[in-house]
Amino acid sequence: VAKIGEKGLFTKELEDALLNGKADMAVHSLKDVPTDMPAGLCLGAILERHDPRDALVMRSDLRHLRLETLPANSVIGTSSLRRRALLAHQLPPTSVFKDVRGNVQTRLAKLEDPAQGYAAL
């Protein structure tokens, strides 16, 4: 889902909607916007960035732990390559990374679902 060729799936859908007149404007995370804009499109505004710090959310039975004290083989949910790379340097090599998608409520439900196996998001 993250990539179709060289362009993100959702970015491509937004571009198509704009170019086909189905949308007048689109708001998207700048990290997903390509550096080369298709003919007929332009980047109209860049808003001030809010607090860029990430948050770590632990499964409720692990809330007493910290990132550094997660058990071996803990499953960390993130779909961000940047977060995965940063965490790989801080966590034991036995840590497991698993993609997680959805809005905040969906991700929190996945975190607490034992079948999903996440320790943290």
C-alpha cells in the first residue's frame, strides 16, 4: 500500500482527482508529496509545522515499562520507515517491527487486541 511504483498510492489518487476536476484542492502530509509536481499542479501552501516529537503508546499491561525496558522480541507497530530506523538503533536486535495502519482509534484497538501481538505503537 505504501508505494505503487515510485509514487504513494494516496498521493497519486489525490493528483488524479485534482487533474480530473473531481477536487479543487487537496491537503496532504508534505512528507508524502513528491519533489516533482505533475504538470498542472502546484504546491499552494506549506503550513507551520506543529510539535514534531513522536509519541510511544504502550499496551495497557506494559505501561509500567519504558522503550528501553521492553522485553526481547517485542512487536513495535509503525508504518513509518523513519521511526523504524530510529527505533532500530535504540531497541534490542530481537525487536520486531510490524506495519500498522488506520486512524488513531483503529491503531489503539489493534494495540490492545492480543491477536495482533503489538507491545507498542
